[in-house]
Amino acid sequence: MTAPMKIIRSREFTGDRPWAALDIANMNGTTTRLHWTDQPYKWHTNEGEEVFAVLDGRVQMHYRENGQEEIATLEAGDVFFAGVGCEHVAHPLGAARILVVEREGSV
């Protein structure tokens, strides 16, 4: 039996609250979710790695490196990889749609 296929039109997804998510897949404990937001998240450190891909909009990714806060502006098509222990927070500049791949249950 084959698994069902999905086509997700990311630009059509809008959440009813900041960081609303559309679950796309769970592959052996690794989740892929589409998020819509127009508000910052919160400073956090994931238990595992995280791939953060901006599909639509712009996001300022704040992260700490050697105790210093750094900021990178991510445009549509840009990807941010947060390794284990990378403290970070995303600040969208207006509405944004973001694909996040991470361990199931991550913050």
C-alpha cells in the first residue's frame, strides 16, 4: 500500500494565530510543518537540529554565538540551520510562511 501524496500551496496557507502550523509529514520522528506568522516566536534551544526555510516573506533570525546576539535577515528561499544547542528566535518582517523540519515535539 502506498502512502497518500500531498500538494501544499504554501502561499495559500494563513493561520488563525501567529505560528499556526500545518502538519505536512512525520518521518520516523522528524516532522515537517508549514508555519504562518506575523509575530516573533520566543528565544529557544531545540533538543535536536532544526531546518528553517523561508518560503514567503522576510524573517530576521536572531541567534547567539559565543554569547553575542547576531541577526541574519532571511529572504524567501533562504534556509537557516540551527544545530543542537543553537539559541535562536525568529522575527518576521510582516507576514511570513516558513517550513520547519525538526524532531517531533521540539519547541
